[in-house]
Amino acid sequence: MKTLLRSRDLWEVVYLGVTGAGDGAQNNQEARRKYAQAMTLIQQGVHDSLFSRIAAADTAKDTWEILHLEFQGDSQVQSVKLQGFRRAFENMAMKDDEAVGDYFSRIMNNAGQQRSYGEELTDQKVVEKVLRSLSPKFDYVIPSIEVVFDLSNVTPVKLMGLLQSQEE
């Protein structure tokens, strides 16, 4: 949602809480138009079950703050959720019958969640985690990847490609 608002030059309306104040009638009209567009995008982007929670909000900023608290919570809740994602990440392991693509989806989903809560999770950490937690059928491949490639320069996508070629 944030990306969509930024792409339409509406993020400031939401983030700063611009409501239509400005110099001159034309600027005022432009601000009101942007405000209405921002509210429309946010309201269209939420599920019907969430709409009732934001319907009473007067500004785009208020609406965004309601959604932010709903999905991320305050700093204490964020900290607890982040700790849970970290724990899950460290405990993840590839199942014996799991495809490389499916495992990467699980790993990258968790990594994305951690990053959305402010964790600085580098590609190198993700790559190292994957190599540590592959199923035993990849035991022969891991040493060659570690020798041939500089793990600080290998992206998760490149590693996934290497492992999928071995899986075939």
C-alpha cells in the first residue's frame, strides 16, 4: 500500500496528514484532490472486515495509523512479533520431501516479515541459513558452493537457482 501511495505521489498526504490547507484556491483544490485519492486507495485496499475499523477515520493519516496499529502494533508488540519471526527463522529446516522452491518461499516469506518489522537481515545471512538447513540430499553440493562462490556476494535467488539445477 505504501508503494502504491508513493507511486501516485500521495504518501506525504498520508504520512504528514495533509488535509487540504494551502495557499490559494488552486493549491487548496489540489490538496483536497490528493487527500481524496489517498483515502480512496487506502479504503479500496482493505478487506471488507477491516473497512469498518477505518470508516470513521477523518483523515488519511488517521486511517493509516489505525491500519499500522492493526497489523504491526505498538513498539512492544513489534518487538515480540520480531522475536517470534527470528525464532522461526532459526528453527526452519528443509523437509526431506520439500522442493527447493517451496523451501525458499518459506525462508523468504519469513525474511520479508522480519524486514517489515525493522530487522536488518542481509542476503548473506539468508544464504548462510539456507546452506545450514538444507535436507541431507544436498550435503554433497554445499561444500562446492561454499568453495566456488563468495557467500557475501551470492543472492538468495542465485542460490535457489544453483540448488534447483542440482535438484533436477
